[in-house]
Amino acid sequence: MIARLFGKPKPPGLRRLSPGWLPVWQRNFLVWRKLALPSLLGNLADPLIYMLGLGYGLGRMLPQVSGIDYMQFLVAGMIVASAMNAATFEALYSAFSRMHTQKTWDAILVTPLSLDDILAGELFWAASKSFISGFSILLVISAIGLSSLPLALWILPILFLTGFAFAAIGLIVCALAPSYDFFMYYFTLFITPMLMISGIFFPAEHLPRAIYLVASWLPLSHAVQLVRPLLLGEFPKDIVLHVAFLLGITVAAFRAAVFLTYRRLLN
Amino acid sequence: MASLNSALDISGLRKSYGGKSVISGIGFSAPAGMCFGILGPNGAGKTTTLRCCLGLTPPDEGKILLRGHSIPDDACAARAHVGVVPQSDNLDPDFTVRENLLIYARYFGLKKTETQRRIPGLLDFAGLADKETARVETLSGGMKRRLTLARALVNDPDVLFLDEPTTGLDPQARHLIWDRLKQLVAQGKTLILTTHFMEEAERLCERLIVLDHGRVVAEGNPHELIASHIEPNVVEIFGENAVQWAHARRALCRRLEIAGETAYFYCDDTAPIREALDKARVLHSLHRAANLEDVFIKLTGRELRD
């Protein structure tokens, strides 16, 4: 038995055959797969309830918003907001569980993988959750004829971009959090106000100029300005600006998250 | 100091946190193919030393060579051939026993087919052959420890770090782990074991160091340490007025220690004490050979460490 256990030859795989983040991503994916159906339904239910509730409720009372039906306007917001939420929850609560409660990261840190690999794996996974969440809403609204295919398919890479940006910011918060309660500050001070002023529920141009200017520096407004035209079958204006902004946020925030997590775990 | 057949070489290791020194100049060399113990009371610097060895904590000063790899610079490469059993279990609660091994092997870049081939052997070794599809949550504490041990072997490491591997286990579970660790040494693996169970160290370790306040206070083979640091026999005396009684008979032995209501006579020859005891009927006593715990207490003192 022992001979078999320690039977040579040496396993070959100690060379890096794949990027270091991939096994971390795979681990999270496998956990998700076990609960995929309820997770998907959960991802869908919330935005759809908002869409139906606000869309029909408010939509009946409103004339056109920014030149389109309110429902059409709202759908884009819901896709972006769900992408944001998916990455944020993953990078806050789920990643924190793995780092702090389950000590999954500690177990990985004594393998050849580095903390960079772990954080990159979490980043990619949280962005994947954004993709899954946004994509499932896109499927539903396409089925009821609220999207303009094929141009709307360009939303798919933007879901990843949005996910990356919010995952990277979320990982900073995760690195700083003493406990789960801390995340409430992030939601009430950052996520919820951003949701209000980034053109999700109503056009941001109607806001006071100062607030509008603040919003233009928030990742959510860039994401929605990409998604909304695509959903209507139009090319977004300033594509390069919006994409560059989301990418820039991702890179800067991820570097900060790596720095802070090193300081927290490996000192 | 570094020799070709040592698995781990440390010299001049220092680490302090916020001005408080945790490791104040540790040096030792753990020969390959044996169990090397790192003993010490809580807060002595055992876990910090292990973290430094694995590249998880950058030392302020000092050199670490693990399997010839310089740590922390070359830690990732060194860890490819190292296994770790941490102090508290960090198994993946979302997965089954088998999945835990499969997924952990991926972190080493091992091929799935290779791991699948090795899993039955690993589970046999850990006594978990019939638990392959059980969820981790359903395992007992001893089973979780054994799975953690199996997981640490998934990459067929040469060096295994064990941080208090049997803390919190019942005697049956502890003896099973000890047996498995002996088998691993027989297989030629190097074990680096931290513990504050002296019995564990005495049974398993061929060499050990005792750490206290971040320094090495003793080093050697457990039996040599007992022979060189302490009298061979101990008579423990307790009961009403045991301490007073013992103080009055201080001259009957080489060394007397008092801890609470118990007196410890450390002697070469226990006959004089035993004679005196026969006359004092109310006292309870225990005669035994000196062990590593006596050495440990002598070196690190009796006061509590929290």
C-alpha cells in the first residue's frame, strides 16, 4: 500500500503548465457548479423583480426616458447593476469567507501558488460571476424581445470588464475588513449611492452638476453607458474612454488589493 | 553549517513585529530523512519559525535554506516538494474527501490522471478508504486531521511540516497519526514537527530544539537531552502539607521543585526519599523516570504562557 502511495516516478506536473490563477478559479467554479441552479435563479430573481416592478409600475406613469421606453431604459441598468452586484458579493463575502473563515487561502499559500495567483483567481472568478449573472438576464430579456441582437452580444465582454472593476475594488475592501459587518459600510457609502447617481434607474444628466461630475468618475456609469446603446442596437459613444476607464480602475484597484492583502496575510 | 544532507538550514533568523522580537536569532539544521522537532511553550516562536521556513513571513534577518532553495526568494519552487499540515484544519468544506485531494493537487500543477491514480493509496494511508465520497463536514476531528495529512502528501513531498498535528485529538486518533508519521520517516521523508506534547516529541523526534522567547535553549536527541539536563529519577509528592514536608527534606535529593501543592524531587537515587515517605503515611507519591517534559519545564520555567 505504501509502495503504491509513494510509488515513483515523480509526478511530472511541477512545471507551470497553466497560469497560476486557473486552479483557484477552477476551485471556485466547482463549488459554484454544485449549487448552480439556485444560484442562477437568485441572480435572476432580484433584477427581474426590479424590472417588472419599476418597469411596469413607473413605466406606465412616465413618458419616454432619454427618448426610449422606461422599461428599455431600465433593462440596461439592471444588467449592469447585476454584474456589479455579482462581482461585489463574490469579492466581499465569498472571498472573505475563503480568506478569513474557511482559511482556504492559507491552504493554497503553502502550495507553489503565490498570493498573486490566489487574488488573480478570485478576480477572474468574481468577473465570471458578473458574466454569468448579466448573461442570464440578457437571455431572459432577449426572449421577451427587449434586446437588439446581434449588437447586444458585445455586452458580454463588457460584463467581464464591469466584473473586473468591481471585483478589484471589492478585493481591496476584503483585504481591509475586520469582519463581515464591515461590508455594510461599503454598500451604504459606495455601492448604493453609486447605484442612484450612475444612470441606472434614471438618466444621470438630470442630477445637479456636481453630483453628475462625481458620477462620471464612477465605474458603474461607464459600464451603463456602454451597455445601454448596445442593447438598443447602437454603437456607444466614447467606447475607448469607457473601456479604458474600467480597465484602469481594474489595474489600479487590483494592485492596491494585492499590496493590502500581502500586508494582511504575509507579514 | 549547511550540509549536503540537511533538509532545512537556518541561521541567524530574526523577526519582530512592531518592535517586539518574536524570533531573536535562531539557527539550526534539520537532517534529511528524520523527524526533527521544534518544541516550545506558546508564544516561543514555533509557528513564526515555520512560516518563515515556508516563505509566508519574510524574516528581518537570517538565512533559510529549504531543500537547497533560498527562502523566501525561491519559496514557490521549494514548496513544490513540501507538504504542510497546519495547526488548524483548513480543508475545503464545500467538497468531498476525494475532491479535496483532487483540487489540492491542482495547486501543484499535477495532472488529474496522476492524482486519481494516487488517491486510493493516500486514502488507505489515512484510513479514509471508505470515506471517499463523504463531505468534509461529516468527518470527525481525527478523520479531518488524517485527511489533512493525506492532502499534504498529494504532491509526494520530501519534506513535511507539521504544526502541532495532534492537538485536540483523542488518544486513539493521536496514536494513529503517530504511527503514520513513523511510516513516513521510514519512507525516507523529512518531518519538521512543532509540538508542545513532550510525549509526542519523545516518541517521534530523533533530534529536536527547544525554543523559548525566540531563542534556541537546547538542541539534541531527546534521550541525550534528558540525560544531560536532568536527574534520571523523579519523585512527585502531593497531599496535605506535602510542600512543607518536602522543604524539610530538601537535602535528600539533588534538586527540589515546588509547583502549587506538588513537590518534585529530582534525584539520582530515590532510596532516601522513599524511606522518608514510608514514614509519612498521609502523603501521596509517584515515582517515575525523568522525561522530556521535566527537561522542558526546567528549561522554560513553570509559569503560564498565554
